[in-house]
Amino acid sequence: MQQQEKASLDHLFRPASVSAKEPEKISRPPLTAFQDSFRRLRKNRAAIVSLIILILLGVLAIIGPWMTSYTYYDTDYSAVYKAPNADHWLGTDKFGRDQWARIWEGTRISLLIAVLAAVLDLVIGVAYGAISALVGGRVDNVMQRIVEIIIGIPSLIIIILLMMVMEPGIMTIMLAMVITGWVNMARLVRAQILKLKEQEYVLAARSLGASNTQIILKHLIPNTIGIIVINTMFTIPSAIFTEAFLSFIGLGLQEPMASLGVLIHDGYQAINTQYHLLLYPAIVIIAIMVTFNILGDGLRDALDPRMRK
Amino acid sequence: MKRYIGMRLVYLLITLFVITTATFFLMKQLPGTPFDEEKLNRLPVEERQLLYASYGLDQPVYVQYVRYLANVVQGDFGTSFTYKNMPVKDIIANRIGPSALIGLQAVVLGLSIGLILGIIAAYRHNSAWDYFTMFIAVLGVSVPNFVLAALLQYYVGLKWGLLPVAFWDSYENSILPSVALSVGVVAIIARFARNEMLEVLQQDYITTAKAKGLTNMAVVMRHAVRNSLIPVVTILGPIVVNLLTGSLVIENIFGVPGIGSLFVDSIKMNDYSTIMGITIFYSAFYVFIMLIVDMLYSVIDPRIRLASGGE
């Protein structure tokens, strides 16, 4: 009786089409490492606020000089050392030049130098240090001696010679920075990779047949990212101030060009009577530094796979 | 080990030779002469020739170079053009003292405060200490050191009258410049120490050490600090060289008779022998410090082999 009933019901069941792959299928599109990092960065409110402020500063650097009818180079001797007012929003300097226009013109140049310094550090410095450490032996030896020679030849002499060949100005300063700007990063990355390359996971990757490039890109640089980010954060202000120093000894920007470094230096000369000449460029530079730093820390945490939660 | 150091010393000499050669020929391309151009033009041609000849400047550059090199090998660095024929060796010897004292104090101060701040900041991650350290670190690099120096002069020197503002008469004069220089060092060292410590503290061997029942202090001091020193040592090398050989800005502001301003002046004045003397001195010091740093790597982390890959 029961047997009969079961047999009559059997035909109602059909085997489900089970493929072995079905349960393994990933239902959502996979995230690349970059997307993953970006998601983590987006959750970091301070970093996002910093990014917005930085973008704002960048936009002001582009449109700022055009927002006022004054230019950064027009002198007006009837209006020297004016305090901030409705006409000159941030006052005027010792030649009656509009400080608002000068600050954003200066921010333009300083940001340009900062970005160049950071890119140089990240491209040349990191690659140089990584290759030097990982290949090691004779290559490392030669590459490090080259670094020592680059440091050893006084950069001031090179800059003066560059000035003779090229016009003094922003291009010359940038070229001078190209020559030496990446050296510290190269040494730092090299030191870190010297330490990392003896670790077990590098040996494991190597025994799996990974190439040097793969090991550098997939294993060593991600583990060095903290140092890379921090050193970039230090390179940016030191590049901005190197430019100010060169202008200070008469080898940098020529009047009436301005950079934040030059403006701070000029403002410092008049600190007792016209403190606003120092105050506003200082606020801009400190805003750039602080936001770069917070964003850098956020990036560091976002890029570091060990910080994943 | 001995073989490695021997090899490095040989390389050190080669590097110095290349730097000397390159600097010499580049320097000769600089515009102008070491002499006052206006006065020079008033001299009759014969006297001008005599003047050049007396300094050997009438010879082709390569002859001058060979002569200079021969003198340097015998320990003679020539005489200065600007400082009344003083031997360059004496000038450097006179000027290095103040620069080295200020630099050394700044390094010691900056390193100790920076390390302490960085270690505590990492250990108490995201605490008030941590934020304070990061604040100092951002401030330390964002404020130009001449502004900091001026503030120190104004408050400590003038307003409170605690320390002398400028000049170089007694030990007290070295304190303010040292402090002004050390702030940047504190910022850099604290940042790198904090970052490395944060990573080291996540490692398994720290958990093991804690599991063994070591006190927090012992874990940090014995296991964590040592493993986080590599970047600190690397970045400290160039800092030591730059600070001990003088900072132009700080020396100018505090009126310190150091080597930083001497160097910039010598390049501006085409004082050939002084430029060469300081360059050789500076680069010898730099190359030597780099050797020390490379050797320290394998002391700090024995897994790093000195002549890695050389065999």
C-alpha cells in the first residue's frame, strides 16, 4: 500500500539540475585592490574632508587670481601696506600689489612644485630603491654609489649652472629638483626592502616562480606603503621651502613672481607692522600641509591590507 | 665583515674622487672669477696676467685639476681667495665647531624626543598622545624654520630674557639655534617611529611575547623598538650630515659663525679652493655616514646580510 503510494508520487519529483560550479559562483562583481582601497578611504571622514579642502585650494589656485580685478604684478604706490579691505581682500604688500592675487598665484606655483616633488619621489625614488635592494650585490653597490655622488656634488653649483643655460624661474627649480629630489625616498625604500626581502613570504613567492617585478609590485611595495606615504608627506613641504630658500638667496623665482615660500618670507620681513602679510600665506601653506598629511594617513590606512576590518 | 668594510672603504675613495672631479670641472664653468670684476678691469693686461699666474689660473683647467688633486693628496687644500689668503683647512677648522655643536645638540634632542613621542603614539594608537604627536609632526614640517627661529628669539630671548638672542660668546648661545633646528628632526623621527611601531606591534612575535607574560614595557623595549628602527636610522643619516655641516638660514638668523653661510658665500664669490674644500669635507662625511648606516642595518636586523647577494 505504502509502496504503491510512494511509487505513484515518485514521478512528481525531478532531480534538480545541480552543477558543481553553481554554489561557487560569486554573485557580486569582484572588487579590484584599488576599488577596495577607495571604499575604505571613503569611510574615513577626515580624509574625505581633507580631500575636499585640497580640491578647493586647487580650484582657488586656478581661478583665484581672476576673481579680483588686480593682478599679482601690478604695483600701486598710492596703496602700499593696506590692511585687508573690501577692495583688496587680503590687503597689499610693500609695492601695493594685491595680496589675494599674489597668494593664489603663489599657491599655484607651490602646488605645482609639491606635486612634481611627490611624483618624482613616488616614481623614481621608489623604483630606484626597490630595484637596488632586491637585485642587490654589484647592482646595489653601483646604484648606491651613484646616489652618493649625486648628493656629494653641491646642488647650488648645479643650480647656478642651470641658470646660465636656462632662464631663471620655475622650470629651472623643477629641473634642479628632478636631479636630487628622489634620493631620500630611494634610500628609505631600499632599507625597508633589504629587511623585507629576507622574510619568509618573499621566499615562498620566489619558490612559486614569481618574477622580481611581481615580487616588488605585489609583495614588497604594499608592505612599504606606510614609509612611502610618510616620506612623500615630508617631501612636499621641503620642496616648497627649498624653492623659498632658493628665491631667498636670489636663485629662485624672479620678481614679481610669487610662491607661498616667497610670500611667507616677505611677510616675515614686515611681521611687526603688517602681520597679515605673513598670516594668510601661512594659513594657506599650513592648510595644504595638514590636509596632505591627513589624506596621506587615510591613504596609508586604506592601501595597507593589514588595516582591513 | 672585515672584507666588506675594506671593500666599502675602497669604494668610498672612488666615490670621493668622482665627486671631487665633477665638482671641480662644474665649478670652473661658473660665471665670473674670484676677483672683484670692477677692480680687475682697471688693471693693465700684464698685471692681470700676473695675478692669474700667481694663483695658477692661467693654466688650462685640466692642468689646474691635476695640480689641485696632487695638493689634496698631500693634505694641502689651498688658500681661500676671499679670506685674506687663509688656508682652507684652517677656515673649515674654525667654522666647523659651532655648526657641529648646534647640529649635534639638535640631533640628540630631536632623536630622543622624536623616538619617545613616536613610540608612545604608536603604543596608545588613536589616543590623545597620538593626536598630540601627529599635531607636532605636522606643525614641525609646516612651519618654516626661520619663522620658528624668529618666534624663539622674540619670546625666549627678548620677552622672557632667558637666553641670548644671537652671536657666539658662550655655551648659552647654542641653545636656541639647537632647539630651532631640532623641531624638524622631532617631527620626522616621531612620524617614522610611530608608523613602524604600528606595524611591528601587529606582528605575531609581539603576541607571543605578551603571551609569555612579559610586561608591556619589556615587550615594547625589547621586541618592538628594535624592529622599528630601520627607517629611523636611514632617515637619520642624511639629517646628521646636513645638521652637523651647518644650516645657512639658522646660522644667519642667530649670527652663528658656522659653515653653512661660508659655503653659500664661497659659491657666490667663486672662491674655488673654499668650494672644493667644503665639498670634499661634506661628501667625505656623507659617504662615511652612509657606510655606518648600511652596517647598522645588519646590527639592527641580523636577517639583513651586509653584502647581500654579493656572493
